[in-house]
Amino acid sequence: MNTEQTRAPVRYEPLARTPLPDVIAEQLLAEIDSGALRPGDRLPSEPELARQLQVGRSSLREAIRKLHTLGVVEVVRGRGTYVRHRTEPEPTPQFVNWSADQGPAVAELLEVRIGLELAAAGLACVRATQADIDELAARCREHEAARRKGDLAVLVRTDEQVHEGLIRAAHNDLLLQVYLALVPEMAEFREHTLALQRADERFDPHHRSMLTALVERDAAGVRKAVLQHVAALYGEVKAAGTAKTGRPPAGRMLDYATIVATFS
């Protein structure tokens, strides 16, 4: 028997490659865990730390953002980046476990959502009426009021309404139908991300930027605010999923910088 004709060919799987920002984050975490960096310590400046690690500044920024998401460091504007006093668990174990399990599926939803909201952003700047803008402003105020009250269910609903308001302002019925079909799929994602500590500091300003740009009919500004907002949420999920296993979740999740560059 000719075994060359009957034996199945060997299939080789591509080797996993850890993204550079994850490598940087892991190295800094190791320094913190070893005690070489202690709570309250200030990291070297971005240019100096990039020089010491021999990495690009964009990769370093992404790594710092991941550590900030995980509650490991605090970025103080105008002063620098400091190792945090970790007196409370961050991120929550529930969010870490959920991100590790659901991250790839959520990433696909968010990628579609980015595309829809970016399309709506441009159309809304052309078609939005004053009534549309007033409605969106009211929804933003309601969301911030829900944040102050700490009602997660209302927070989820008002966040849905803010983004739906932008979609409706585009006055494209098919776009709206496609977007509304995604909303139930994103409910659990919203519950997890909106419950994160300091979520208001990281996400709510994007709502305000989106509204301001729409008032000014600045399509590029609305798109920028939308992209930064959803990409930041995307990054939260990937960073938390990575925290559980020390490697990115399975699938094709992108880092923050790549998702921004892809849709810019």
C-alpha cells in the first residue's frame, strides 16, 4: 500500500504571538508584584520609560491604558503615572470571568456597532433636526442623573437611549432597524461595563463630546467621540479577559490602538 496516498497531510497551526502592549503590561506588573515598584511610586516619563524598555510610545501608551483599566496605575494629568494603592479588588472577578468567556463574541458585536454608529454620525450631522439634538441632549442628562443615583438598570437603559438617539438623528430607517436588533445582545455587556469603577470618568465625557460636535455639525468630531467611546469599552473587555489568564482572550480581538486605527 502506498502510504503517501492514504496518509492525511500534517496541518500546522500558526504560533500565538503576544501583542507588544501586553508584554509591556506584564513586565510592569511583574515589577509591581515583586515590590520593585510600590504603591505611590511614579513611573518614569513616557519618553524615558519607552527608551528604557526600547519600545514605541504608542505601544507603551496602550500598556499603561491596560494597567489603568485593571486599577494597577493611576494616570494624573500633568503629573504622571503612579502605582495605585490597591485597597479594593479591580477589576471585579465577575467582570474578569465574563470578559474571558464572552470577550470574542462581544468584540464582534462592538465592531458592528462601531461601523453603524460611525455611519450614523456623518448622516446625523447632515440630517439632524433641532428636535433630534434636543432629544439627544435630554438623554445625556438623564444618563448622568442615573449615574449619580447609582441605579444600574436605569443606567443601562439611558445609555441605550443616548446611542439610539444618535442613530435616530441619522434618519435612515434601515440603519435604525439593524442597530435596534443589536441592542438586546449588548444588554449584558452594558451591565458589566457601566458597573465598573470610575466608568463615568472614562466613558461619559465621550457622550458630551458627541453631543457638542453634533450641535456644531462637526462630522469628524462626532465620529471621533463615537470611536473613542466604543473602542475604550472594547479595550476594557480585552484587558479584563487578559487579566484572568495572562494572555488575550481567544478569537481576533484587537487592542485599543488597532481598533481606532482600523475605523479611523
